[in-house]
Amino acid sequence: MLNYFFEFITFTFPKAGVQIGVPITIAMFLFLFALIKCQLHVISAINQIKGLSVSYVLFACSVLLAFVINLGSLSSFQITAAMVVFASPLAIGIGRSMDAQKAIKILAFSLIIVGSYALIQRIAGIVATAIPGLTYTFGQDLADKPIGFGMAISGEAQKMPSTYQNGNGVGLFYAMGIPFLLSWFPLTMKQKVLKYAAIVFGLVGLFLSGSRSIMIPFVIFLIFILMLVKNKLNDHHQLLFLAAVLFISGFGILYLIHADSSFLQQAYARYMQQTISDPTGAGRTLQYASAFSQINHLTEAEFLRFLIVGLPWDEINYVEGLFYSFQMYGIFGFIGFLGIFISAIISVYKQNDLAAIGMICVLIAFMIDGSFLYPPAVMNYFFLVGLALAPKVPVRKKHAKNFIIRF
């Protein structure tokens, strides 16, 4: 029961808690207790994935070494970020210990709640519908979050963060959850309704999230997702599926052409105009220019230290994306961290290709966005990795054509 409660909270209300110097959330405590309970599953899950144990040990040693070397110059953000990236991959053991049908139903309910709440935020307002301590951490200010307050053509903000306080963070959850549910084989009619309702609300939430870092790779990989779904159907259902996709696409295009709403204007401005008109990538290219300039001016001894253990933490010029882990922990930490994700994706793809596509999209987002530094992004990622590798995961991978009617 503890593990399922942890799953529900970390998926649905990850920021529920209070700010006491640093954010203290319910999900953090549940994660700790669930890890203690599932410690044997953690070890077996890591050993199950080829290359994961080596990558994690390399990364963990790099984090600990960099942490010790920088003891005299630690900020609360850097301490929290190091703890998050160090501990979050262990969630793979919690996911692997779950009963797949129960865990996927919780995932579906979470997508419905998070997606529908984002829709409520768009209609009624983010601040007006906020519940302190539940939908955001008590003691924090939603107006200070990077969701584009005051920058929207209509409404309060450009991004609807739902219960994640951040549009990019919640976008990652949608992008992982939707493909995972597409691979689910429901056993009853109620489960089928739950599945498709969750996918619809997940897509709505993803669109409202305003997160270009996840929306763009998800749209690019959408054609692969649709192809994988189609290929798992028998010939008759493939024709129905293609007809449905063409009808929905055609109707959507006609609606976009003829509709005149501030909401569509805002979405177009966010996903198209801002992306095309901003050559700096929301300031990211300037961050990288500053970081590379700093590296170019290092002495030989300083550059050697940078390669081995990273830059001094009080001198780092922050950049968005996984390169920040290179700055923090050096080349071995960066290789280990990247290896954790790649080995997990390869292993999941062999079991559940659709779920792996969502994880690829999230990894691309991590490369250009700093959301991996904040819970529950990496925690959710590896929980779903573990769930995909759990025994008897009900996915449409093999013999799909034989039971597609029940799907």
C-alpha cells in the first residue's frame, strides 16, 4: 500500500508540502520509506539492466567526490540538486516491485487529475484555483515560478503548471505517461474508458503546459508513436485507426484555420513565433557562450580539475541542460549520468517500445532544460523504467493481433 500511495502522490501532487528554508514535500518522505521497503528490488532492478550498475556507480562516485571537494562553498540549491540526481534513479526499484495493472491504473488516474486541473487553471486562473500545501508548496509564490506570468496574450501565464508548479516539469510527466498508457492492455471495459480518458486529458495538459522543450520532441516523435500503435493492430483495425487519425487531423486543421480565439493565438505565439523569433533559445545560447568562455580561460591545472571533478561550485556559470552536470561533476559524472538514461531506454525498448519513445523525448528535454535538477522529474522517469521492467507488465508487445479486439 505504501508504494502505491507514493506513486499517486509523486505523480499527482509532487509539490504538496511546506517551505522551511528548502521545500519539504510529502513525496520526499514517501520516497525514503518506499526505498527502504524495496531495497532488494532496487539492487535487482539495477542489475537487470545492462550497463546501468556501472553507469550509476561511476555517477554516484563523481557526485560524492565533487560534493566533498566543494564542502566549503555549497549553496542550498546545489545541495538539493546533488541529492535529487543522486537518489532519484533508485526509484527504479519501487516501480519494479509494483503490480503492473494497479500501478498503471494509478498512472491513468494521475494523468486525468493533473491534466484536468491544468484545464481548470486555464479557465479559472492559476492563483484563484491554487490550494496551498497541496497543489503547490506552502510558503512559495506561484508568481515567482518560470511559467510566464504576465506574458500571455490572454490568461495569467504562458504555461499551465497544474500541480507541478512548473510547465516544463509537468510536461515531462505527460510525455512519459501518454506513451506508457498507449502500450497498456486493459482487462475490462472500465479500464479501457480510464485509459482513453487519461490519454485525452494528458494530451490537453501537454498542450497547455507551454513547455517547448518537451512539446517539440514529442510532436516530432508522434509519428513514430502512431506507427508503433498502428503496427500492433490487425489489418482491419489498422484501416480504422488510419481513418480516425486522418479525420481527427483534418478536423483539427480546419478548426485551426477558421477558429479565431485568443487561446489559439497564444498557443501559436508560444510554440511557433517565440521559437522561430528567438535565436538564443530563451537565453540558452548566451548561457553556453558564457560557460564556454569561462572554460576557455581556465589554466591547465584548472581545466584538469574541471574534467575530473567539475568546476568549483561557487564559480559555475549556470547553463540549462545536462551540460550542467558536466560543470558540477566532471566528465566521468556526465558520462555516468548520461549512461544511466541510455541504458535504461535500451532495456525498456526491448520490453515496451512505446514507453521508450516517451523516455527518449524526456531525455531530449533534459539535454536542453534544467528540469532534471528538480523533483520529481528523474524520480518519475525511473519509476516508470522499473514499472516497464516489472514481471508480467501488460503491454501490447507480443501476439498483439490475437487479442486486439479486447484492447
